Amino acid sequence: MNVRPIKTESDYDYALARIETLWEAKQNTPNGDELKVLVTLVEAYESEKYPIYPPDPIEAIKFRMKQMNLRKMDLEKYLGSKSRVTEVLQRKRKLSLNMIKSLYKEFGIPAESLLA
């Protein structure tokens, strides 16, 4: 096994190609161990080089509203009055901690998205 850190795009491309050749390797074999190490290295490289940031809080709310076929009035119970919902969705009012907790608990919107 000739494994080294991934420092460049060329290293990254090589690691991906090697992973593809090892993809069917059985666990606890030399090839399986190499595959596991390479996958770990690629994941580390990708998270450093190509981080995925949580979505904007308002976009996360709108996305969940669309998924669940919710209307603005459906959020009133969790955000406050109709005008408060409108202010939040138009970015004129920030989410309070209580709003964040309610949206997380009731709609499963990830807290890291709501806190971004």
C-alpha cells in the first residue's frame, strides 16, 4: 500500500481513480484497508478544499415550506403574528432563539442552517 496525503488536485484525481479500482475490495484485506484509508483521505481533502456551508436560514425555511406545502399562516404559531412571519421571510426581522427552537422542533429544519 503506497498511500500518501492528498495535497494537490493531481493527488486527488489519482486517489479517486484508485478508489474506483478498489471499490469492490473485501473488508480486512490489504485492498480493503487501502480503500478505507483512501476514502478517509479524500473526505478530508474535499471538506477542506470544497466545504459545503449550511443554507441561509430564510432559504432553509422557504425550502421546508415548499417541501411540506406550508403557507405563511402555517408559521404564525411558531414565529408569531402574520406580520412577524412576513418580516422574517423578507429578512426584515432576525430569528429569535425561540423561533429557531420551534422551527427545529416542529419542522426538522437543521439548527446549523437556522443559526447560520
